Amino acid sequence: MSGLRRRTLMVVAITAALVVACGAVALANGHGHPGHKRGHDHKGFPPSVARFDLSGYKVQTRYTLGTNAGNTFEQTYTASSVQGVPVEGPFVGTVFPPADYVALPIAHKTLYVAWLRPSDHAIIDAFVMNFKTGVVFDYAPGESPESSGSVRLLQRGPNRIP
């Protein structure tokens, strides 16, 4: 597959993931539903840029599509960092350094999570995790194609995912 075609597919995949996430946020915020107030719906999900603290959470991502297909990872979160460990698949034995992270609630039971290199806070991996549907989208800059699969909670932290 040519580099241009890969880049085009990458842009299409990222755009599709963002459209789905933005559409979910718009619906959750009452846009497109008559009778709902703007900026807040009956489920209490107003627009926000407040960070979400994932400390105490352990998340499992299992990939069936893209670069990570065939791999399963466990992600263990503290208040400011995350450690990802491959537990099944071809990447088992690979050691990834801990990363800083930022998590933002973007829709009901859905988080956008960016992993950041501690030295300069460049994004090294980004996820959209929908814990209601159990779907994860994963984009690692410089890798193609992106990955998708399932996400589930192995351990909950003290803060409930909105």
C-alpha cells in the first residue's frame, strides 16, 4: 500500500472516530433533540474540559484491527502516569516506559485519553474508550494503520467515569 494511500486511510479513520465522538457529545448535550436545554441534558453531561483522574484504574484493551491486531494490553493508572504492558500477542515481552496522561470525558462513559512522553509532553498514544459499548480506538502518531478493538475495566478507581 502506498504511503499516500496509508495517510489517506489514516485521515479517514481519525476523522470518522472524531465525527462519532463529536456526534455523541452533541447528542449528549441535547443538540438535535427538541425540548432539551443547550449545554446540559437530563443525564447531567454538560460540556467540560475538566480532566478525569484515572488513578486506581486498570484497563484492558484487546485489538482486532490495525497495527495492534492480535495484542492485548493492560493499562495501570496512577494520578499522573500510566504503565502499559502487553499480556497477549506478538508484543508480549516488549517493555514500554511509563507515560504521563490526560483523560477527558467526552460523552457518557466515554473518555479521550492521551499518553504523553514525560520529557516534553508530546503525545505518544491517544485513545477514545467507550466503556458503555466496550469499543476502543487507538492512534499512535507515526504508526499506521490505527487500531481498534475492545476495552474493559479490570479494576475501578475511586472516581466514577461520568
